[in-house]
Amino acid sequence: MNKLNLGILAHVDAGKTSLTERLLYRAGVIDEPGSVDAGTTQTDSLELERRRGITIRSAVATFVLDDLKVNLIDTPGHSDFVSEVERALGVLDGAVLVVSAVEGVQPQTRVLMRTLRRLNIPTLVFVNKIDRGGARPDGVLREIRDRLTPAAVALSAVTDPGTRQARAVPLGPDTDPEFTARVGELLADHDDAFLAAYLDEERVLTEKDYAAELAAQTARCMVHPVFFGSALTGEGLNQLVSGIRELLPPVVDSADGPPHATVFKVDRGARGEAVAYLRLVSGTLGTRDSVTLRRVDHTGRVTEHPGRITALRVFEHGADTRETRAGAGDIARVWGLKDVRVGDRAGHLDAPPPRAFFAPPSLETVVRPERPADAGRLHAALRMLDEQDPSIDLRQDEENAAGAVVRLYGEVQKEILGSTLAESFGVRVRFDPTRTVCVEKPVGRGEALIELDPRTRVYFWATVGLRVGPAEPGTGITFRLAVELGSLPLAFHKAIEEAVHTTLRHGLYGWQVTDCAVTLTRTGFASPVSAADDFRRATPLVLMDALRQAGTRVYEPVSSFELEVPATRLSPVLAKLAELGAAPGVPTAEGDVFRLEGTMPTSLVHGFRQRVPALTRGEGVFLAEHRGYRPAAGRPPVRPRPDGPDPLNRDEYILHVLKRL
């Protein structure tokens, strides 16, 4: 049986989870569709999800369409949970992007479509809520072509939109005399061979020819079929299901090739054990198989973790699983991989490392227990949550052992984190004010050395020399050797490299150092008294001395933005952007609306987004995306550390390191 891993994606409240329920109901997986408002949906299993009516974590449900097994992956719609969406995107064969027939194309819709097209994931568009008051199917179709993709082809139309009598009517030569010409011209724009056949007067293309070419171009992400309907009533679902079955490319069931799988979710079982959700790309995996987990950290460093599968269950019907070997295209729940984390790859290791589709979180906060006695429980709970969502980048708060630093996409995510800790782990917490995450980059070169001398040794039985300098943008931290690998025992080399990556999490101003090349220039040890810990403890002192010589510059995150503003509200919007220090381009008139593009510091995005409705009287559309970093203007911002050491003060930093030893 062929398989298809299908993602359902949307802006929040477009009806994504309702569509998931309706698809499962139609396939006979559930007896009746669940309700988001009533908290009875199949895929929103967390109590928080049901109470708030939003999807927080991705969920899997399986159904069968004829000879096609569909693993349906429901993803969050709120932009604060984009990391969950990113993990799901890495395992998809196709997607359905849900758009509301009332609200139309919304900011998160555009972000998702851009990402789907960038990743070449074949995508169908489902315009939902055609029976709701204010539905405007023709207007939304124009928005899809203007704002998402010009290569959108409608395969259904709507009668009586905005009423209970709204119906989705399949389009074809029998119902629309211009349908064949319209589809043919769109397909001919994207394929020269089809264009030649289309213009060949001696050849008559059949309906099957058009259908085959539409499926081929959909699979290659050249065109995007659009369907209309209502997830609440099931109207239009037959056409959408036909599109899923006939237009999206399935995975052919095959056991060929070495096993390779991607972990996109980690849960905890009834006994607290880690349960990994993985999608198998090739080969097979089963119970008692040994695998190697490959992990790429935030600096680009790759580590390997061997494991053994003690149980494996494949999704078969709804959320039900059965114990069997997983083949290519399957999604399975796996037990026994103790060190597993989201983003790990299991099995064959020749494939390129996974890439990031969205920018990392640009905000951070310190979370502390309300009761100091709960500090241990808080850290244990956060470690579990960090396994499930590595984007929070859990770190110990150096100023307060009871607290921890986590990274966030927004304030809603912070609220959910606090509720999860209170309700799932019994730990009530408070948060420090959210702050923007900057980075540091070296501006020059520096070199330092600690040399082992038994006669004058003060600190460590180790010689470590390091040179620091700028690296190519986007390379993170690179560690190089200017000494022979055999000059030290391998464990000592590893201790130095690990300490380099750990130390550079805090630069001269407290921020993560990136785009930095570190070269090991000198080594020495005294056998048998030297130990790996000597090198692990000496390296931070040498590295920070070299970094102080090189100097660093703080870079703040910057976002590009697009803004649609009614002509009557353009002046106050431009005034507010100027007040905030944003850099808008020249406004472009589109009817009675002006479009603005520009950049602004990411730290201003959240506040400005909240002001847009008032500034535009509810008619503005604001979209912002992370675009990288730029040098911070004025005095460099310092990451708060009231009781921590000042890395710029060498003596203070040395005392801090020695105390930690």
C-alpha cells in the first residue's frame, strides 16, 4: 500500500483542526466529528489544547483512502508554536493549507505558504467556512493568487456563499466551458513539452492528459489546486479527498535501502519513559534493532548517541498503533531510545543534516519557581520539555540556581509554558520580563595561552593555547587544530572542544558568540597527573582572554515587514514607524490600499503588531519575518547578570571560574 504523510496547516482559527476531524470522520476512523469549542477533537489531546481551543503540539492520525494510507499530521496555527510546525514540515510528503473564506489570506498563511514553496512540498489549498456570514470565495481566490501564488487553479466553485445553502460545485468541462482553456494555459506556462502539445493543432489533448499534467505539476510544486468547502458540515470534502488521492505524490512502499528516520516529536509514556515519534524515509526498523541517533546542536556540532529499540508501534487507524516493522513512509512510536531528542536522525547517516526552516526564537525569559523548594522539580520538568521542544534552548540561570533561561517565540508561548508547568508538573512559576536575544561576533583576532609548569603551576595540569577570529557569516562556531591530533589523548581534545562551545554561549556582553573561528595552537600535559577536567577548566580562561583581545560586537535581530494600510490611515502609520526607528520603503498604491515594505528591530515587532488594529481601524495587515542580525546601535546591550561575573574584567572572571570548580 502506498503512503502519504499529509500536513494540515493554517493561520490560527481558519478551521484546521475541524478539517482534520471531518477527514477522520469521512474515513470511518471516528463515529462523529469532534468540536474544537467543546474540546472533543481527536488530535487536540492535551487538556490545555481543549480548554483554549488551539493546537499546541503536532498530532498524528491515520486513515485509508482506497489503496493509499494517509498519515495526517495536525499542526499548530499560532505563530508562537512555529517550532512544532517546523518539525512537522520535515516529514511531510504533501500539505493542505487551510484559508478562511471570511478572513481570507492572513499573515501566518503567507509565512506558511512561502515556507512550503521554499521546501518544495506539494500543496493543495482548501478555502474553508464558505457557509459562514461574510464568506467571499471569489475575493479570497484573488487574494490567494495575489498574495500566496499566481499558479493557483480553482477546481471547485461556490454557490450561495455565506448561507447555510452554500455548496461547493466541482469545476470541469461539463460545468464550466472555459475550464479546460484556463487550466491548459496555466499548465502550459510551466512546462515546455505540455505547451508544445497544447499548441499542436494535429493533436487533441484528452481530459486524462490534462489530469495527468495537473498531478505532475502539483507534485513538482509548480501549481496549487484550490478547493472550497466547509469543514463544519463536510461540504466540498469529496473534491478535496479526490485531490489528496489523485494530485499529491505518495511514497511507494519499499524495504529497499538502509534505514533512515527523522524524530519529529517526543512524548513521555505512562512510566515517564521517552517515546519518540519518527518518520521512516527508507529501509525498515523494528523492535530490538540497534540504531545510532545523530544530533546537530545550535553551533552546528554533530554528536552521535547509540540506542536500541525495545518496542515499535506503527500508526494504522486513527491514533491506534500496532506492533510491526516500520517501512518507508510509515510514522511510528518508538520506545527504548533513552537519549532521544526532537530533531535527531536515526539509522543511516549519509543524508545531509536537517536544515532550519524558520528563524530561532528571538526572545528569552528567566523562569523561577514561586516556592524555592520546587527548584529541583522545575529543572526536571524543563528538561523534559526541552527534549520535546529543543528550540526553548534550556540553560541554567547563572545568577540564581533556582531559575532557568528559556527562549520563546512570543507571549502566548510563555503563558502556555507556565500553565503546563503548573498543571502537568505541579510547579507554579513566575517569569522575568521578556527580552530580545542578541548575538556577539568577534571583530578582530586574539590569542592566549595557559602553560603547564610544575614549578609555578597555580590552577591546572594542562597547556592550552587558543586563537580567536571572525568566521564566515552563518557558520556558527568552528573549531580547528593547529597542532597534531595525536599530541594529546583524544579525551583531552574532546574536553577542549566541548569547553569552547560551552564557554562561547556567553560572550563579553553576555550573549551567544557566533561566526567565530577558534584554533587550538598549543597543547601539553603531564602524564599521569593531567586529566580531561584540567583541560575542561583551563579552556574557558584561555578562550576569554583571547576573546577580550579580539573584541566583540553585539548584533540585534532584525525583521523584514510587509504592511497593508488603508489610504486614509497611511500618515499615522508612517509616523508611528518613524517614531519606532523602523525603516519603511516607498509606499505602493494598490487600489484604496497602500503596501509598505521595510525592516525594523525584532524587539519592536510584537509591540507594533498590537498597535496595528488601532492605527488602521482594524483594516491593516501586518506580516513580519526574521531577516538576520545587524550591529546594535549606540551602547551595546548587555544580557542582565546582576550577580554574575563581568567577562570584560579578567580577574573577576577567573575568580568566578575557580569558584565553580
